[in-house]
Amino acid sequence: MEIKRDFYLNELINRMDNGLIKIITGIRRCGKSYLLNIIFENYLLQQKIDKEHIIKLSLDERKNKKYLDPDELDKYIRSLIIDNKKYYLLLDEIQEVKEFESVLIGFMHLNNVDIYVTGSNSKFLSSDIITEFRGRGDEIRVYPLSFSEFFSVYDGLEEKALNEYYTYGGLPLTLLSKTDNAKINYLRTQKENVYINDIIDRNKIQNKEEFEMLVQIIASDIGSLTNPLKLSNKFKERDRNSSMTDKTIYNYLGYLQDAFIIEKARRFDVRGKKFIETPQKYYFTDIGIRNSFLDFRQSEEISHIMENVIYLELRRRGYNVDVGSVEIRDGNIKKQLEIDFVANKGNNKIYIQSALEMKTSEKVKQEQKSLLNVHDFFKKIIIVGDNIKRSRYDNGIIIMSIYDFLLDPNSLDY
């Protein structure tokens, strides 16, 4: 079964020969290596690039162990560059090489080399990229399978597919597992042996139990506003001697973000046009991993899961995503209304509400209220869980189904 990832392939194509190191990042097991070593290499071959001008190394393979020495790697690659034609350098798991930064920067000085690398999130993080490459790197963030990618190889109806996606997420090998038990066991294994242990080992976390409990709390409260102090108080309520101070939790949340397990959405004062630093919302980059932290006990919380999936799709499409806050007056009382997402891309802005269902006029008014108090002319959309026909209210607010939003790549453009 081949899962096409044309969106990311086009991201790589659009960055070809831009003079920067193309750095493919993302949560482990999301398909970075397959994207580089299979999909992108096949594209190069289709473009009539000679195979001898595609230098490919998987640095986590035993046969390539000697190239973990930076001098050996440098020497080997330079020995393959024998003419002035363009060479494409594809290095998988580059973080295995000591001093890999200086090796890559050295290759940048060769005018006929275009460089692409992937790195494991446990040792090769987005924050590291900023520090080490100082403007020389061009990051391509890869997410697990979107629902449209998932559905493209799913044998079944949209409704059943979305329910499975809400439960098991989009890690490619989860989709390829044949039974529910196989999917659950795979996700549990990844959660424990790959994600949690990587973070604990890298950051020398002493209290694994409280760290996992923090992740479980975040997983239970996706879509809820929180901050390190509120989270610390939850631990103190359970155990007044807990070591989980707000500073410790702040650091732990940073580790989870650097490992691409969660992302933070900041609050934005829509009328004041400024960010509100606290509280924030946190979303998981894969719903299956989120559910595995809860042992799949809360996978039925469809409204929260749907909100998380909308967030991921917006991020995958290249939007910066914030949580909107709109202040209104109710008599003499000031109230804060929330807009689930304020999505920005360049000069384009879209306000989006997530509503599992809107079967009553009261619910319609509730979901529209914050949008109607924005007072600007940017697009305003309510995404609902029902498989309904796209329409527009008299006040200009668009209503569309989650299926149309996820399966139509141009759903936000109409």
C-alpha cells in the first residue's frame, strides 16, 4: 500500500536549489524517512536526474556505521562529487553523526550540491536547528497523515474512516496494522519506548511517573485553556509534596513541544490586536498518541478530538494558529468570548469555530456570537461534525462539515 504525500513532496520541490539546507522535522514515525528516501528520490529520478548524482545515506543503518565519523562522512561524499553537474544529497538521521553541523555547512560551500536531511526528534529538535544553523536551514515540518491522506487508502465510508482516525490517529504504520488490537499495541509501544523514553533520557528527567501524569492531564484537557501554574496546582491538590512546580512544568511542556508531541496555541485579543501570554491551549500532533496516553479511555470525547484535528489540518496547510479572544459588554459587565481558531497565512486571516453539532437555534446563536463581535471583514467559518451541505448564513458566516473541510484542500478558499 502506497500512501501519497504530495503536499510534502511539493514543499520539497518548491525549495529545490534555494541555497539552504532542507531540514525535514516532525514527530518520530510520521514518515520523514519515507518522504526523503522513497518519494523525493523517485521524483528526482522521474526528472531524469542521474542516479549517480543522487547521494543517499541512511545513517542509522549498521552498514553505514563508519560514516558516523564526520571526517569519514565528509571524505566519502566529496569522493562521489566528480563533475560540475548538480548533486542531490539525501542524509537520513543526520543527528547520528558527531559535529554534523560543520559537515553540512561545509557542503553548502559547494555550488553544485543541494542538501536534504532528516533528524530524529529526540536529538535533532527545532530549537537545535535555530541554534546550530543560524539561518542556513529551511525547515519542512512533517505531520502524521492528514485525514485526506488517510482516507485515500482507506477501504470504507467517510464516517467510519473518520471515527477510526479520531481513535488511532495518522501514524502511517498504525494505518497499516490490520486489527484494533494491533493498532492499540503499536501506539502503546511507540508512546512508551519511543516518545516518553526519548524525552526522559535526553532531558534527564528524574520523576517519570509525574512527567507521564502531566502528559495525561494535557491529553485529557485538549482544547482547554491552561498554564504551568494551574497545572502545578492540580499536582499540589493530589499531593502537597509534589515536585511539580510551575517552573518544572514549564520546562516539561517545552520538552514535549521540542519533541513535536504537542503544540501550543496562544491567545490573541482580536480587537486589541495583541497576544495574551497566559493561559494557552495545547494540542497533540497525533490523536492516536494522545489517546494512547489515556489508554484509549477518553477516545469518545469527539468534540475535543475534532477540535484537535481541525488545528492539525490548519497547521499542515501552513497557517499560524491562535486562540481568539473577543471582549464584549453585557450591561456593565465585561465578558470574554472565545473563537476556537484565528488562522493566519500572510495577509489572509480566517476565524473558525468548531462545533460537533448545531441542532438548535440556541446552539447556532452561541457559536455565532463571538464571530459576530469581531467586527472585521475576514472570513468566518463554523465547522460542524455532521455531514451537511456547505452553506452561508445571512450574516455572512459560512457553515461546512468536517468532511468537506478535511477532504477538500481548497475548502477555506471559497
